[in-house]
Amino acid sequence: MSADPTQVLAFETDCHIFEGCGFPAPGLHSFLFEPLWGDADSNLYFNKTMLLALLGSIIVVGFFWAAFRKPKVVPGKLQMIAEAGYDFVRRGIVYETIGKREGEKYVPLMVSLFFFIWMMNLWSIVPVAQFPVTSIIAYPAVLALIVWLTWIILTFKRHGFVGFFKNVTGYDPSIGPVLPLSMTIEFFSNLLIRPFTHAVRLFANMFAGHTLLLLFTIASWYLLNGIGIAYASVSFLMVLLMTLFELFIQAIQAYVFVLLACSYVQGALAEHH
């Protein structure tokens, strides 16, 4: 406790309402973790989010390896689930956006992105873990960078330098005098804003969702005192509802990220007129 008994540190969670302590609201400190290995000052360390990302990767790879290492004509339960997930991304996202002929070669990338992101999001509601890895901006940023580089490389490969310039700037002489302004806007939009918004959309949704879950969870504990118990039960009900809502949002965000990635690939492959 601080010297002044009316002041309570934000990270104190061992008190309840009516005990003279303030509400320990979640904040940026809720997204910071001490290194499990190494030294944070040296920028060479391994913390909880890195561990969850590593475990998530192992789980996704292990699941599909176990499902398809001995594929059968009549699939078992595990193979059936894996095939359903793979087929959902392939037919429901890639084929619908890019097309079957052009899109088939990008199915492995999009399936990997979808299930990796979904797993990183799901950590939010897994006991003990209880943290969405994608609420740390570095992870969505790297994934968005992979998609952005794929788009850049494909556009160059398909259209050459001149075609790339037209694709990136939205070159269309038919719009007349506003063409230079339009090209400038399109240039910055495609090369800077596009990867930024692609990453931030995923990050912001998971950051906000985790903050809300923390808020109601901490409130449920904080209100467990006297008449506050009645309010604690309402707060706990909100925890359950928010958890169910987060399950939906986690899948939707993985879907949206991959859908946008496919739309970028489709734009790179499309002929510019």
C-alpha cells in the first residue's frame, strides 16, 4: 500500500469494494509480461506471448499432421474435422475471392494464416493462458507484412514494373485532371495504409475484447463484498456472455484477415485496364 491509505495502486487485486481501496482497472500493464527467459533490457528474452505463439504453431501443425499423416478414403473423425476446416478456407474464401484456377496455389498459405490467427485468438479464453497473442501489435504486423510482400511480389511478377505502377497508383487517364491527385492517394493507400489497416483491424478487435473480458472479470472479484455481491453476479454473467461473444469475434477476425489477404492477391493477379 502507498503511504496515503486513500490511494491504492492500480495493480492491487486483493481488495474488494467498501474496503477503502480503488477499482484495479485493466490498462496497458495488463498486456505486459515479465520475461520467462532472458533480460528485457537487452531485448533478448522469451515471454508469455512468445510461448503462446510457439505452442499455438505446434498445435496447428500437430493437428494437421496427425489428421493427414495417414489419410483414408473414408476419413476418421480427426481427418474429417481437418478436411472440413481446410475445405472451408479453400472453397469459402480462396475460391470465392481469387477463383479456383488461380487460387489453388495460394490455399496452403491462406489455410495456414487462418488457423494460426484463430489459434492465437483462442488463447484468450483458454484457462491459464487467458491472453490473445494477436492483441500484441507485433504479431498482426508481421502477418500483414507477409501478405503485403506477397502482393508486391505477385504484382511485379504478373505485370512487370509498368503494370505494377499502374496497379499501385490506380492509373486511369479517363478521370481527367484529377488523375495526379487520385494516383497519389492510391499510391500511399496501397503501399502504406493498406498493410497498416490490415494489421490494426485484427489487433484492435482482440485488444478491445481482451480488455472488456478483464474489466468484467476483475469487477466480479472486486464487487464480492456485502451488497456488492448482487452486482458481482451481474458482472460474472457479463463475463460468460463476453466469452461467448469473443468466440464468435475470434473466428470472424481470422476470416476477415484471410478474406482481405485473398482480395489483395486477387488484385495483384487481375489485369489492369
